[in-house]
Amino acid sequence: TLGDLRPDLIKYFEDKNDAYKFALHSNQKVNLVCPDCGERKMMTINDLVVRGFSCGICGDGVSYPNKVLRAFLKVLSSKVDNSEFEKSFNWSNNR
């Protein structure tokens, strides 16, 4: 089962028992949950194994505070689309 062969993926299952019910490359759709933000999504087990879990809310590398500020500024001005929202400095080792 998936739970035995890929225990690293169990954390994404809404119902942890589903990880032990289905084969590794099953086309069964299951409910998954982002362990970071709690966003729910449904996908096949095979897609989870092959592609991994990508959260639509927090999985794009942009911090949540920056997303909120970006949404707020977009409401205020159409010129925001040309702004740089994520900035890395050499002294910060790109963090």
C-alpha cells in the first residue's frame, strides 16, 4: 500500500487510513490537506505519488503576508502589476 511504501505522503491525507487502503499508483481520488495551511484538495493517489502535493494557497513560494499586501494593493491601483513583490538581497543568501 501507499502508506507502507511512501510514508512521507501520509501527512497529506485527510483520512490517514486512506493511505493504507490503496495501491501506490491507484487512480482513486482522495481528499488531501496541506499540512502548512490546511487547504483541502482532491487528487488521485497516482498524481500525488508522481507529481507531489502542491498547495494552491501557500505552495508558490510567496509568503502569506506578501500575498495579502499584494491583493490589497491591487485593489487600490492597477500599477501594482509592475511592482516587485519578492526581493532577495545578496547579504541574506537569497532567503
